[in-house]
Amino acid sequence: MKIRVMLVDDQMLVRSGIKSLLLLSDVINVIGEAADGDQALTLIKDMQPDVVLMDIRMPVKSGIDTLNELHQSTQRSHCPAVIMLTTFNDHELVAGALQAGAKGYLLKDVSLETLVDAIEVVHSGQTLIQPAISQRVVQHLTTNDSQFDSLSQEALTVKEIEILRFMAAGCSNREIAEAIYKSEGRVKNQVSNILAKLGVRDRTRAVLKAIEIGLI
């Protein structure tokens, strides 16, 4: 079955351009379009897309605010996977979108192949951050967040690095536990150790820190 995709962008030409590209794919079905966050919330509820491509900047309601409201109105497990579409100047907003629970982050000038691949990746339950974006976000966080200023001298173990890679793929503690044959409680403790060693306060920043220092 084709992946059901909804487009959310306040610029009609952008929506039309993306839709025209996606019509060339034999695995994507564009089922709807929204011009702002409020309209998107209504259509997502009615049409239940698998993946939503959402502009991070919109005048009525931003992509981040829309995503936060979407998660508040539904269980996260029943939310569509959201890919934020951004520009090079939006790295501060991307850092906020990471916290809001978006599953993908792409620049608006990506190729059709990259866009379709990203849709398939997030639809499978994984997280995708385009390298050009992750580099800018890491630069922003390291410049503006003192928690990125230092790294504990205590090295991460091989198992902790393995868990970091699962975290980077968007896996939950339960999914990691099933993959490495450990209890969920044990994985939770190891995730806490990873955060402490990296000197960060959450999983997202742990992944970005690991990218910055070359652990993953």
C-alpha cells in the first residue's frame, strides 16, 4: 500500500511543487493539503495520514506549535510521523522541533529521491535528520547551551555507544531492550548514565552531542 502523505505549508507554490514531485513516486499518495496549523490539525484528525510534511515557519501557527497541539490531542503512538521542512536559517527552530517530537528534518531544496527516502524512513518508525541540518543545530546548541561546553572524562562503554545508536534511530527504551536482550529498567539506567557522561539533559541532546564529538 502507498504511504498516505499530507502537506502543510502556507505557500501554495511550495505545496504545489512538492506535490508535483511526489506524484512521480509510486510509493507515495498525497491525500491532502493544509495552508496553516489550525487547518492541518483538523485535516489530520479527519484523514489520518501516515506522514505529514510540515513547514516549520507558518504565520497562523508554527509547525512546532501545531505538532505540540497534535500530541496533546492524540496519543503519540497514534500520531502521524511528522517531517519538518526548513531552511538553513531555521536551526534555532529545529532545535525546538526536536523537543516537540518531529521524526524528520529536511531542507526544502532536497531531491525527490531524498524526500521519498525520508518519508519511507519515518514511516518505518525511525528518525531522520539531514546531515546539513544536524551540523547547524549542533553548532547552535554548542554555542548557546552551556551544557554542551564540557564532556565527562569518563568514556562511554561499547554497550552505551550501541544504545546511543538506537537512540539516534528514534528507538524507545523498550525497543532498545528488546533489541539488546536487556530489561527495560536496565536500559533506562544506562540511558541515564549516558546523559550524565555527555553532560546533557535529554536524549535528543545526547544524540547531537554524540554526533558533534564523533561517537556516532
